[in-house]
Amino acid sequence: MMPIADFTFGHALLTVVEIFLFVAWIWVLVSLFSDLFNDPSVSGWGKAGWTFLLFLVPFLGVLIYLIARGGGMQERALNRADAAQKQFDDYVRKTAGSSSASELETLANLHSKGVLSDSEFDQAKQKMLA
């Protein structure tokens, strides 16, 4: 244990660098595991093997993973982002697509074309406005 008086500016900088490298290492591992477990083309045994390799020999495992599968990481991430955007767009279209005014306009058009009788139009309008 080092006394506080011996803790120099150089030691402080070294501590900051060590913390930075540790956080960067955790970030790399999270990125690799995220890529691995979100890829449906890798079987369960393949995921187990990669996980075992990454835990058994972490630095070598990360290098092997980046060499073997690193080229497709960006493509898989973009595909996941596109799928999430499409799902969000579909949700927005579904929830914001039909307003009361547009439904009332559709009912009025059906009524004017004779598809809906007066009583059916009034019932549908009251149901929608209630």
C-alpha cells in the first residue's frame, strides 16, 4: 500500500489510463457479445463455443472473433437498426394513421354514395364520437 504522500501526478495519470483501458475493454466485450447473440445465423453451439473462447482466453478470443466475424459486424448492426426503424415506422403509421376526422370523412363519403343508410350513418357517427 502506497502512502498518500507518495502518490504523484504520474501515478494519477496512470490510474486514469488504466480506468480508460478497463472501460474500453468492457465496451469491446459488450459489443462482441451483442453481435454474437443477436446473430440468428450462429447456432447455439457456436454461441457457446465463442463464449467459452472469449472467457477462456479473452485477448486472443477477441482477436480471433474480430478476424473471423468482424467484417460483418457493421452489416449486422445496420440490419438490426433498419428492422427497428421499420417496426417503429409501422407502429407510428398504425397509431397515427386514422384520426376521428378522417374516419368521419370516410363515413360521410359512404353515406353520400348510398352505401350507408341515414340510420347506419347516425349510429356509426354516434359510436365514433362517444
